[in-house]
Amino acid sequence: MAKKPRFVLDVHLGKLARYLRMLGFDALWRDDYSDPQILEIRKRQRRIVLTRDRRLLEEHVRKGGYRVEAVYPREQLEEIVRQFR
């Protein structure tokens, strides 16, 4: 059985984090995480960064990150479930 991915989400994706948790995903989110904190959590805990911030991914997360394209939380959830089955 494949391991479920573990995520850390940026501050703009709180509803998505809640939805992912309801489906049983390990999704860390706080509304006061800074970019450096997110990057440290990613590195230390080997999590995938979910963000809508293109700059964060381009400058800091070459691998181990995913830019969420959808705008609305339910659509974001569908996108993530499709991407990380």
C-alpha cells in the first residue's frame, strides 16, 4: 500500500488544509507560518509544500512543492486529490 503524502500548506490555504484533514491526509497549516518556517518544516519532516505563491516555489522549492492552480477550496481539494492519489 502506498504511503499517503504529507503536506505543509501556506497561510492562504486554510480551508484546503481542513478539507484534506477530513479525508485523512496529514496536512499542517497555521495562519502565522512564515515562508522560512514552511521551508524548514518541509525539510525537517519531508513534507510537500502546497502553495498558490509562485515565487515561493520558484525561489525555494524546486522539488517537493506543488502550486495549487484552483482558486476555490473545493476545487483545490479535487486538484490535490487528483494530483497525489
